[in-house]
Amino acid sequence: MLTKQLEQTYFVIDFDSTFTKVEALDVLGEISLIGRPDRDDVLAQIKAITDRGMAGEISLAQSLELRLKLLNAHRDHLPALIETLMTKVSDSFQRNRVFLAENAEQIFIVSSGFKEFIVPIVTALGIKEEHVFANTFTYDGNGNIIGCDCDNPLATDKGKVKLIRDMKLDGDIYVIGDGYTDYEIREAGLANKFYAFTENVLRPSVVEKADHIAPSLDDFLFDNKLSRSLSYPKSRIKVLLLENVHPVALQLFEQEGFQVELRKGALDEDELIEAIQGVHILGIRSKTMVTRRVLESANKLMTVGAFCIGTNQIDLQACTERGIAVFNAPYSNTRSVVELAIGEIIMLIRNVVTKSNQMHAGVWDKSATNSFEVRGKKLGLVGYGNIGTQLSVVAEALGMEVYFYDVVDKLSLGNARKCKSLDELLAIADIISLHTDGRKDNKNLIGAREFSLMKKGVIFLNLSRGHIVDIQALVEAIKSGQVAGTGIDVFPYEPKTNAEAFINELRGLPNVILTPHIGGSTEEAQENIGNFVPAKLLEYINNGSTYGSVNFPELQLPLLKDSHRLLHIHTNMPGILARMNNIFAKYNINIRGQYLKTTEDIGYVITDVAKNYSDEVVEELKAIDNTIKFRLLY
Ligand SMILES: NC(=O)c1ccc[n+]([C@@H]2O[C@H](COP(=O)([O-])OP(=O)(O)OC[C@H]3O[C@@H](n4cnc5c(N)ncnc54)[C@H](O)[C@@H]3O)[C@@H](O)[C@H]2O)c1
Ligand SMILES: O=C(O)[C@H](O)COP(=O)(O)O
């Protein structure tokens, strides 16, 4: 599967900084110059000479001669060099060792480096020794390396060109390398294509001459439809992270080899429509609205990560219809919200904000009037989910009596008491805190009527979602004294970035704590989220697992071993699994594992199959009616 006739194709591959991540002579210098006081200085000189040679600024002969002189190396240094180089083989070459071994007849290593260290490295990955073309060292009587065999064309300028010309290879020639001398083979008309290999180093003067850029060997193999260890090159996967998500997320995606674009603030709909094109993974927080219109432009989008709890900013239905799996971080900032709520409750019931403001204005007003303990007070929680329950436990530890109301029948924790209706809870509580989710139906859940049902002098908190409270009604309730203190962290409209002003009628009212949606903004929470969400997204991208998705059927899949994984997402209709299995039967496919889960809207079928199947199977699976998305993983 996915192989093409290779008999007439030859791959000419460079060694230093292509097959390996490093320049071998730089590494040799690190070994041979140990103990020399000027080691760092000499190593920097060697590196500079290497770069100038690679960029075509000085001749190869000059570059070799200058470096060998500075190296002061000995035959005895070579075993240590080989040992180090073994650990520095480029990741994508390591991954694709099967391709290298299976196509050894057509692969040539052509390098201006030295056979003494190249041969042991490349033959370990299946390359034939007689297909290695490189220089050899010359030594003095004491084993010191003093130069190289000058008769070898590879020690001279345009040496690779001369060598390839003399080889008279009959067929297509693809050259893969990071240096100018690799490009010269193509320039001389001896190669069909030159791929600038940029996994380890990107040399602008080389890249600009290349037919293609290959950020990895996977990319080269994908581009040429050749057999490879990865179904899709990681370097082609684009990630867009908005709203200042924690830097650890960027690091995790980059480590994976993905291309990551990071933006500080949220984007509005039109900006996002433009930015999302070509993006495979989108990371947002609570402010970016992922609307149906945005999704219509998301031509490559596979998954969305909400780096927060709430997902009401995402059109989940539209995502599902397009086979886009959405994940969030359902617990990572729960504790942070709870701690802020507790802090605010104490500050508000003690009237600390008013006292503090007076002090800043030079007023010393020591009195106990309107200042209370929280012990023994009735805390009413609207919404008894992850945050509501945790707040319940912490509040009880402070001696509060907890009451809660939830639309779903929830188990009371500790001594918390369940209320049968919202109205019942509003009438009982001294302090009311909202912790419902942000579903549309909850718009203005608390308005003028609800404030009128509360006890006079109630303390009121909203750290859930802005649209749940009618702000004008809250303003009236504060002005009339119905609400004695309030803490609001979320607003119907919130500035998109820190540069935008906050405009709201709550500004300047007494005993009101206003915070800029920071309930979940602690270092701990953001770091937790920054680790948690990418792990989910990577599991989905790399393995197909959807465990924890908020809109997809949840499947925790085993790791893929020695099989290909076919992922089929379809509208939930009867008969699709049967049609898939008919196709497998028709092509006599050996199924190694099959997993199915559905929701009301979609079905997700994962089939692990033996590797030897024909491309028609994939085409027929994709053509099944009501297929939303198909993916192949290996
Ligand atoms: N301020 C912040 O920075 C911040 C941080 C994290 C979470 N949040 C928000 O806090 C809220 C709660 O988060 P969570 O993790 O506890 O969510 P959750 O989904 O675990 O719990 C929400 C609970 O609210 C209940 N509910 C929904 N509508 C209701 C209604 N009308 N009346 C009563 N109960 C209702 C649900 O049944 C559920 O039990 C969410 O809106 C979330 O987006 C805000
Ligand atoms: O849903 C959440 O987790 C909170 O509202 C926090 O959102 P944020 O990441 O945008 O601060």
C-alpha cells in the first residue's frame, strides 16, 4: 500500500546535518579538543567554517583543510565519535529505517564527510557499505589525522556533481540534503529534484534553490507517495493557539514536530475565518467564538481544544457535523475558582472592599457594623457540578451551611442540602454563588424577579458565565440594598484583549469586587491545562482516542501496533458498519481489532487491519454514503 515502482528511482542522501542531526567534524572537535583552554573558541571557528562551506561561501577543499587543521584529531578519537553519532541520527531517519533497509539498492549516501564514521552509522540503518561515497582521512605515523585522500572527487569543489555524473545512474534521481553542494547536483542537471532537508538546520541560500523543502524524511516520503512509518508528516500539521495559552502547550506541540502559531488575544469571527484556513488543531480559551461560519472556512480542522472548562463559545453541533472532535479541561482550574469564590465571600461579608477603599482615601473607620463571620451562614450554590461540589466541601470546612440547586439530581456532599427549586434556594441563602454551565438556556437565569426573591442584604457571586445574570437587574438590586455585596468575574461582553477598556454599569458601585474573568487564571491551573489539553489532542491526532471529548463518542483505543488504523466518522445511520465490513470482506482484509461507538448524531468506527491492503479499500470506505471524515493512521 502507498508504494510506487522504485526500481528506476535513486535517492542521493547527504550525511552531515541530514542523515544525522549534527556535523560530524564539529562533534569530532568536541572530542579531540577536550582539555584545551581555547576549546570553545576553536569549536566556534570550526562551526563557522562548516556553515560558510554549506552556504557555498568558501570552497569545499578550503573548508575541509581549514577544519582538519583546527581539529587536531587522532585515530583514537574515532570510536567515541561513532558512538556519539549513533545517538544523533535524525529522528525521521530513525523512524523510517524500514524504508531505508527495504530500498537499500536505490539509496546512496554522498557526502564530503569521511567514510570512517559514516559507514558504521548508515549501515546500522540498512544502507549498503558500497553505496557510501565519501572521503577518507590520511594519518601521520603517530595516527594523527592530517588530511584527506586528495584523489577523491568528494574532496574537491563540485565533487558530488563529478561523482554522480560518473555513476551514470539510469533512472530518476532525488537528492536530499541541507547544503549547497547537494543542490549543485540538481543545478548540473543530474537530478530530477532537489529536496532541501530542514529537520536539523535551515540554510536560506539552499532553501531558496530547492525544488521542495523537506522538513523531515517523512515529508519527503509523503510527497513522493513512498512507504513510510507515519501516515502523515507531523511537520505538515498546523496548530493555531489563541488567547495566551500556557507556553507548555506550545512546547508539547513543537516537541511533536507540529508547526505552531501562537497569538496572544482572541480573534473575532472574520479574523478567525482567515486564520483558521489550513489549521488542523485549534486551541482557544473562553473568548474565541468558534461559530458555524468559522467552521465553514476550516478546511483542514480536525480538532479543537478549549484550554478552559467552558465550551459554550464553540458551536459543538457544527463541529460534530463536520467530524471535528472537541476537548476541554474539565477539572484543571476548578480549585482556582473555588479559592477565589471563598476569598471573595469573606471579603464581601466583612465589607473589606469598602473599608479598603476608604483607607486609600485617608478615612479610618473602625467599626463592626455590617461585618460578619461566614461561620454558620447559609451558602446557596446554583449549579452543583465540579466547581459547585468542591466549593460545597470547602465552605462546610469553614462552618457554613450549604444548600444547592441543580437541574440534574445530584448527590449531596457532606451535609449539603438539596433544594427542590431555584426559588427555594434563593429565599434561603445568605450568600448565593452561581456555578451553572454556560448553555444558552441559562441566559438571564438571574434577573429582577430572582433578585427580589433573595434575602435583603444577600451576598451574590457570579464566577460562571456572564450571560447568566441580567446586569441591569443586578445594578438595581445593589442600588436598592437588596444585594449587600457582589463579586463578578464574568460579563456578557468581555474585552478581547488586555488593551481594550472594560465598560460596564457595575463600575464604581459599593462593595462590588470586579475581576477580569480570572477565576481559572492561576499559574497552577494554566500549567495544568497547558499539559492536559494537548495530551488529549495528541491522543486523538496520533491514536484516534476520543476519551474526554465533549462532542464525540468516547473511545479509549489501544496503541497501534504493527497494523494500520482506519478511522471512519459518519452520520449515525443504520447499516454503515455492515457496509464497511462488506468492503473488508470483499478485499479479504485481516481485521486485527474493531471499535465502534455512536452518539445520537455520529458514529465513530475504528478498524485496525494488517498492513497489506490495497488503496481501493480506502477509496471505497471514503465513498460510503454519509461518511463525514476518514483518516488513516500508522
Ligand atoms: N470564572 C472562571 O474563570 C471560570 C473558570 C472555570 C469554570 N467557569 C465556569 O464555571 C461554570 C461551572 O463549571 P463546572 O466545571 O462546575 O461545570 P459543570 O458542568 O461541572 O457543572 C455545571 C452544573 O450546572 C448545572 N446546571 C446547568 N444549568 C443549570 C440551571 N439552570 N440551574 C441549576 N443548575 C444548572 C449542571 O447540571 C451541572 O451540574 C461553567 O459555566 C464554567 O464555564 C468559570
Ligand atoms: O471556562 C473556563 O474554564 C473559564 O471561564 C476560564 O476561561 P479562560 O481560560 O478564558 O480564563
